[in-house]
Amino acid sequence: MRLSDHVAQQLLALIQSSDYQAGQRLPAERTLAAQLNVSRASLREAIQQLTSQGILRSQVGSGTYLTSQTPQWTQRSVDPLAALMLSDPQYRYDVLEARIALESSTTWHAALRASPDDKDKILQCFEQMIRYQQSGDTEQSARADAQFHLAVAEASHNLVLVQVMRGLFDLVLSSVTQNRDIIMFVHDSPETITHLTAQHEALVKAIIDGDAARARSVVNEHLGYVRNTLLQADEDLARRERAARLQILPPTLTDSALP
């Protein structure tokens, strides 16, 4: 990887972690270079790279701004998938397979590359998810869950993986919300949420410890568990629906009605 590519990843991660808004001016080059611990020449190359991708806009004599014209290629690709999710919920299994492919990489790299600030953000997202779960706010706990996985992706410092995960965020959020609703509706078991929480906690620990192999193993176990739990929930729901149909069938002929 070229130095400018690495600095571009660092700069993008800094922008994302700082919650800059579209149209907002970034700090001066000298300040950014000091924050990233890079030369101003390397920083300028990184800014040019992000500018060519439509993420930043440089204005002579004024500074560098976060543009509102962020790349839309991922969103255009995701929109049809969101429609499919609404029309056929079974596509959630495709989303899970895609997440396994992506997150086995993001977790691996996050464990190797996460900065202290990255680790703090991941931990904060995890703790926020727990607070929402304990308060019974299922909508916000699902959002915090998706934010947690996005924070892990950002800690990978891989520009392409981060952009893909950010582009998929709404789809992942919809999938997480749907998954949680199904699991809790069918199973209604505190043990299931406890198990999921323990998996998230193990992932946090693996990343903080810098254990890449363990991080990848945990996320694969976590998403595999979600998939198997959903399959069981689908089977249980289908069984209940069959039982309900049997109850409304017309009565059959009794022995007394026979000639």
C-alpha cells in the first residue's frame, strides 16, 4: 500500500470519528498533519485522493471542506436490495452471508490496526447497545448494534471496506432490526439476548487485545448463531401457522353421519 493511500485511510477515519457534517471545513493542514503524525506533503496527497473520490472539496484561500456530494455508488447498489428485503424477508439470509464475508475481514484488520480512540469508540457503542437493551428500547438497541459493527469496520482503516460498510449501513440496520424482532417474537427468551451480548463482548475484548484470529472467529460464530437462530425461528413460526390452519378447517364426517 502506498503511503498516500494509508494516510487517506487515516484521514477518512478521523473525519468519520469526528462526526464532521457535510459542508463543514476541516482543520488547517498543519493541525491535521499533527493529528495524523504525517508530513504535510503526505497529507496533501491524501486530501487530493479523497477529493477525487468526491469526499472532500478544496477551496483556494479558504480550506478543505467535507462535501455533501459523498460517493453514491454503494447506495445505488443497495436500493434494489432494500426493496427485495421488504418484498421477501428471506433475503435477510443473503445479507447475513454478505456480512460474514465482509466482517470476517473488518474484524481481523480492526484487531491489528485499531487505535486507542478506535477501541474507545467500539467500547462506547457496545455499552450504548447494552443500555438500550436494558431499558427495553428495541429500536435504539438495533441501531446501536449496527453502529457497533460499523465502528469495528472503521477501525480496520481499510478505505474500501469502510466505504462499503457505510454504504450498507441502512441495509444492515434494517436487517438487524428485523432479525431482533423475529428472534424475540418467536423465542422471547432472555437467554438469546444474553448469548448475543456475550458474543459482542468477546469481540470487543479480542479487538482490544489485538487478537485478530480470535476476532474473526468470534464474529463468524456470532453471525452464524444469528443465522441458525433465525432458521429455528422460521421453522417454529411455520409450525404455529400450520397448527392454526388445522384449527379452522371444516369438520370431517363423523361416524354418526355415515349411512
